[in-house]
Amino acid sequence: MMGDARDIARMLGKKANQKVPTRVRATVTKVEPSRTWVRINGSSGETPCASTSASVKPGDAVSVLITGNRATIEGNYTSPA
């Protein structure tokens, strides 16, 4: 019985550590040379994005991919290229 509990705990721990990508909509709040900041829809705080594959400026609506603890801007809804 104790072995079953350990197996379940180990399985849940592995699930919690998996990096499942999540795409969200956000608005660009600030663009700096090394980092772009966004406000994810429904959030009150700003999130730093480590990289971007789209040209963006403050106020643009963008698609953000979040994987683990990393946010990346994938596309620009306001000005698609």
C-alpha cells in the first residue's frame, strides 16, 4: 500500500515539473533594448518577455507563448507581418 502512494506522488511530481506551453493574448506595455514587457489579458501586472519574433511597440496586441518560466512574443495581432 505504501509503495502505491509513493508511485502516485512520484507521478504527480513529474506532471508538475513538465513544461506545457501555453499561448495567451497580451498587450505590449514597454519596449526596452533587451526586453519587452506585456500585460497578459486579465492580469494586473507586467510580464517580461525574454524574446520576440515579431516587431512590436507599446499598445500592440500580441500572442505570447509561456513555457516554464519563460515568455516569448510569437506574433502581433495589431500589425501582422
